[in-house]
Amino acid sequence: RAAVDMLAADLRAAEAVRPYRVGATRDDATAGVFYRPDTITVLAAAASRSASDADATRTYYLKADLPSNVFELMQYDGRQTDLPVVEHVVRLAFEYVGDPPGAGGDPVTLDPALLVDGPWAEDASHRRFDVDLGRIRQVRVRLRVESADASLRGRGGAMFVHGGTSNAPERFVPDEEIEFHVALRNATGGR
């Protein structure tokens, strides 16, 4: 619930979104990366209307460290700090729904290739972005979380991304897949 609440609130308040990391450190656009399926940056998502962070950016992404068995939904504040939001998130994916190319029509799932092929524009911070990002009207978020206790996870397969130690099906707590959709009420795309 914490992850859903946080992501949904920031997306609803968004002025624009980017499907990659934006900020002072490890900025994807600077590295020439303009799309990541498991990353989203929310531009101008203030904690509240009167908050001092009215021009804040927040990036959400999946940290998956297989050797240490750490899987976390992370939040980057756009400046220096990356903090875990929720542990045991084993999958994270974002899809974008918006205006189709051409003249009008019903909203469609936007092909990632459309969001990285130009034409290009610059935002107020002089960062390049694909103008097709202005088509985005809704974000579909998919999260998959696992039990923190390995003794409640089976050996793997469809029920578990990462197997556990349980051999007793009556003790299984399968991974939970959550999907939610958020309309971007304030989206302007440009910013």
C-alpha cells in the first residue's frame, strides 16, 4: 500500500513524467538513455500545494541486487539522495497511455520507440526530451512484491520470482502482483 499510495500521489500531482532518471547525479538523458521500463521521473510533484519543494522531481526505480538478494523500490530526490521506499519489490514496470500519433482518436498504449525517436525539445533546465512525452495522459504501474520471509516462499516458478525454502504448499505466500492506472491531470508534457 505504501508504494501504491506514494506513486499514485506523485503521479496525480505531476506536471510531466519522464521514463528515465532525471537529476543531478546519474542523469539518464546526459548519458543518452531516454527510456527505462522500470523507471519513472515525476516532474514538479510537490508534497503539497504550499510545500517548499514545488519544483521537485522524484524518480522511482527498481533496485535489484542479485548477489545480496536485495530488491527494493527506490526513490531519488533529483539532487543527491536515493532512498528505499519498499523492500521485496521483485518487479516494477511502467506503461504509458496517451494520444495516438496523428489526428486524434482514442488513447492508446504508447510504443516505447515513439518516446525516444524525436523530435526533441528542451525543458526549463535545458535537458533534452522527446516531444512525444507530451502525449502521455495516463501511467500504468505494475508492482510485484514477495514475502520477506523465505520460509513462506516455495522453490520458484509462477508463484515466486525468487524461490524460498518452504516445501509445504499450505505455508506458501505467493508473490503479489499489483497493477494500477493513474491519470495525469496536470500533464503538459513540456516542462
